Amino acid sequence: MLTVVGIVLIIAIVVILFVLLKTLSITVYVSRIKDVYRDDHGDLAQKSNIKGSDEIGSLAALLDELIDRLSKMVSQIRVALNN
């Protein structure tokens, strides 16, 4: 009986540690994305540089692509206004 309780406690601790580590990594990614896109006051050359194959990495790549497209659009508008 004591062995079963011990095994259950070990499994519970491992699961809790896994969840905490995953939550921490997500928080770090989200914080980095917010820092890049909030603090640069419209600097469209800034990228998040977050690489990953998970959902957060995909989201960061999409945001970087969006910023790149906006940067190109702003450049085209500047050229059109100068002509």
C-alpha cells in the first residue's frame, strides 16, 4: 500500500514539474514577443527571433511575417508619396 502511494506521489510531482516548466517557457516567449512589439515605438525592422516548432513559435513567426509585410507596405507608400 505504501509503495503505491509513493509511486502516485512521484508521478504527481513529475506531472506538476512538467506543467510548471511548460507554463514558464510559454510565459518567457509571450514576454519576449510583448517586449519586441510594444517597446520599439513603431520600429518595423525589429523581429522577435523566437524559433520553435510549437504554437508559440508559429505565432511568433506569423507576427514577424506580418511586421515584415507592414514594413514593405510603408516603404511602398513612402515611395508613392515622394513621386
